[in-house]
Amino acid sequence: MELFGKTNIDFLGKRRIFLVVSLAINVIGLVLLLFGGLRLGIDFQGGTEVAIRFSAEQHTDAVRAAVAKAGFQNAEIKSYGKANEFLIRVPEIGGQGEQSSSSRITSGLRAAFPNQAVTVLKEDRIGPKIGSELRTKAVIAVLLAIVGILLYIAFRFEFIYGLGAVVALVHDVFVALTFVLIGQKLEFLNLEFNQGVLAALLTVVGFSINDTVIIFDRIRENREKHKGMALVPMMNLSINETLSRTINTVLTVVLVLATLLALGGEVLHGFSFTMLIGIITGTYSSIYIASAFVVWYTERIKKEPVESVESRQPKILRALKEA
């Protein structure tokens, strides 16, 4: 299905404006990361997560006070979907003897609310050593994915195209992390870096490179079909020719992710939100990061012209010629 007819949008003519926007977002993310830090889930930090259901509605402050009395001063307590269900996360605490964190939390809640039934819906525990190993493996997984994609694109096209794709992928991952950091700062949704967010980032890497490969493949075809055409107009032509396919694909995924974000519950918030930001960013970066990087390298490093003679003329001269 063609959402658009034949378009002739000058995407790369605005590449410098969008580069500034991308740099601004990445600077915000870097500042938040350096001065605020990334809040890790128990998957990577170590600790205990318990989902609790009370027999009647309960206030968060009362639950927090009961958990603190049980010995967990820095507990994170959130609604688990209903007014009588809560998700309680506590960091790993040494010196607990034989009693686990989950047992201490449950005992403390039952003592604080003797007239209510307290049911444990789920319990997860990750040791600090395992959490540290998972953090290391998460970084390695992302780096290996990016290196593998660099080699694939370099082999299929040219090395500079592979490098442009990798720059775009790093951009996509960091922008997605930036919005996670902003969400954490604003206490928006249940955003913490856990295995769900990591899975979303790795999926974004794969999805983003798919869109980039489609554009680069069309550029390769047009280089044979339109020999002598300058790089920028050729890229604009290729992007316009693949625009409808790109919009169809992205719109389908965005609708699914928006539904997950709205109806999937708190457990899926991190995954769906990160994926949603990453998919949108990945489509944008295929044009304004990956393609623009190839243009920059060709123009500044290889010192080759990237635009036609007419496009390099002053606007007033072009207007006079058209008149």
C-alpha cells in the first residue's frame, strides 16, 4: 500500500539542523548520566523484588512505613496495577541471618496489617555478584551486536557505509537511554534499566539497521541506474523512493508498542517505552545520521563534491534561471 505518491523531499538539505537537535539530546543524556546516574533494576544491581496483594485497598505510605519498620529504609514501592497490589523492591542487605528479604517484608506487612490477608504474587531475588556479571554481559552484548553489524554493512556495501550505520546505531541506543533517564528523573512510568530495557535496546539495534540497509541498498541501485548523479540528490531520491515502505513498517510497529505501553501493565513499561523511542529514532537516524555521515565523509574527508552544480549556486541565481 502506498501512503504517499511520488515525493521529492529534500531530506539531506536539512541535515545540519537535525544534527544540532541530535547533539542537544545526546548532551542532555550525557549530563543526566554523569550527574544523576542510571537507576538499575535488581537484574543488574542485586536485590529482592516482591509483588504483594492485600485483601483490601491500602495506602502506599502505610506500606512504605511497614517495610521500613521491617528494616528496609530505601525500599521502592509502586502500585502493581490495582489499589490493593504493590511491587516492593529492596536492595541486597547483608547480615540477615537465615531469613530472606522476602520473608522479612512479608512478616513485617502481616504484623503491620493483622486484619488483612497478605498474599505474595511473585518473588525474584538476584545476588549482587550475579547483578554485576549481568551488567558486564549487557554491555558486551550491545557492543558485539554493533561490531557485527559494522562488519556486515562494510562487506555488503562499503566500509564508510558500515561506519555510518554504526554511528547511527550508537546514536539510537544513546537517545533511547536519554529518554529512559528523563523518564526516571520525572518519575514517569516504571523506568529502570533491567533485562526488559536491554532486550528493547538490542531489538532497536536490529530494527534500525534494517531501515538503514533498505535505504543503502536503494542508493547502490541508483548509483548504477543514475551514473554521474551527485551523492546528495541520489540519496534524496533513494530515501523518497523507500519512504512509503518505511512509514508503513514503522507505523505498524508503533501502533503495537503504543498499545503495549497503554495496556501492557507496569511490568512491560520499560520494554515498550524504550522500544517506542528507539523505533522512531532509528527511522530518523537512517536518514539524518547514517546517510548524513556518508555525505560528510565524502565531502570533508575524501574532498569529493556531493551536490550538483546547480544546487551549489546561490539561491538568487537559481531563481533567476528558473524565471
